[in-house]
Amino acid sequence: MSAVAALRRPLGEDLSGFIALLRQLRVPHRVSEESGEQVLWVADEAQAEGVRGLFQRYPQGDGGGTLPAGEQRSSRPGILSQLRASPLTALMLLLTLIVAALTGLGGNHATMHWLTFQDYRIAGQYAYFTPWQDSLQAGQWWRLVTPMLIHFGWLHLAMNGMWYWELGRRIEARQGGLLLFGLTLVFSLLSNLAQFGFGGAGLFGGLSGVLYGLLGYCWIFQLLAPTPAYALPRGVLAMMLIWLLVCLSGAIDLLGFGAIANAAHVGGLLAGCAAGLLGGALARARR
């Protein structure tokens, strides 16, 4: 599916009010800069027509709260429309679900060992790991990123999936699926390397490192070049950072909920902040 350009406006025109209105109506969209214009993209031509009509009536947004309630209801997309508007985000979550089924949420070692950072085999109650350099020399480069697809339990999968849906859609709507895909791979690589470098051989996985990378990206980008898409509620940012500190304290391990890949979380967050600094600075310079 290719996006449709709903509006093309001069670069100096302030669209923040109208963008806020689209967010209020939960209309999936993104804004790009092309040839000295702001281009507002939506999922399909039907949505584009609706957005154009809405812009004619409310070019500055709905600051007075005059939008009819019936129009608010009709403008909110269903789940299928949201999936079509965020194909890369949806594809990543689908792939994660498929891997969860194939690996039995971490219980099927016969399939899981193909996706872990290091290959391993189970003998009795022990796991014996192959040096990761040997796997790379054998051409198994996918191991550098595929641990992000492995999850250990339904709660682990549900929480990570929910946050990837929330953060991934924002980036895909604002800057496109290609950037989201690149960020996902880079944050997975760096968080996996951080976890292996800090913790050594072991079984680890999940999207958490990537999620902290996406969080850091949106956070720092928004500080440098504010955009409605990356305006995270303060409670969300605070909760994620507090959870990181709780995990680093060791309280989760003491409560018996299993080991936490803290190095992956920290590595992902630092990588995300660095990427957000670069992306935000470039966006600010273009403005």
C-alpha cells in the first residue's frame, strides 16, 4: 500500500492546529517536507478526501471545540484502517507473534536456538553456547538482531507488543516505515551487543531494547524539533524511565519475576537518544 498526499501547503504555513485536530480524530497521517512544501499523507484516497474537506472547514484546527460529535465518530478509523496506515508496525508485530508461536514463548529450544544471539544446545539441565564469532563466520549474521523477536511468556509479549504499536506508529506516521525499520534494526543490534557485552553468554530476548530506543528517539527529537506525532504524555515517559530504574535496582529479580536484560534497555535508550539528537537537529535545521 502506498500513502496518498491529502494536502500540499507552503512550508511557512502553520499546520500544528490542524494536525492536532487529526490526532484528536485519530486519523493516521504523517507530514513530510518536499520541494519547499509541507505534504500531509494519509492511508488512502477516501481518507484524503475527508481530510481535504475537513481542512476547508477547520484549517486552524478545532480550537473552539465546535466539531460536531457525529463527525468525530465518523472520522475515527477502525482497526483495519489503522493497520493499513501502519504496515511496517503491523508487520513487525505479526512477525513477533509468528516467532512466539514457533518458539513456544521460549519453551521450544529446537526452534529458538536459531534466533538467539548465540547458538546453543541443551544437555540435561545445562545450556552450552557456541562462541558468537563462530556463528558469524558461518554466515549467521541475523543473530545480531533476531533476539528482539523472542519473548518469554504472554505478559512479556503483550507489554512489548503494546508499546511497539504505540511508538512505532508514531514514527511511521511522521517519518515513514523505512526509517522505523532502520531504527528497529539499529536499536536491536546495539541493545543486543550491550547485553552480551555486559552479561556474557545467556538467553535473552524481547523488543524491550528496541522500545527504549524508540522512546529515546521520540523524546529527544521532540525536544529539538517539536512535532505533534512525538508529543508523548509526560506520564508515559516518566513511567518508562521509572520502570527502567526499578529493573536496574534488582527488585524484579528479588521478587522472582525472572532476570531482566538491563544492559539491553540502557543500551537501547542511549542509542535512541543519540538518534533522536541527530534526527531532531537535522529537522530543526531544515525548519
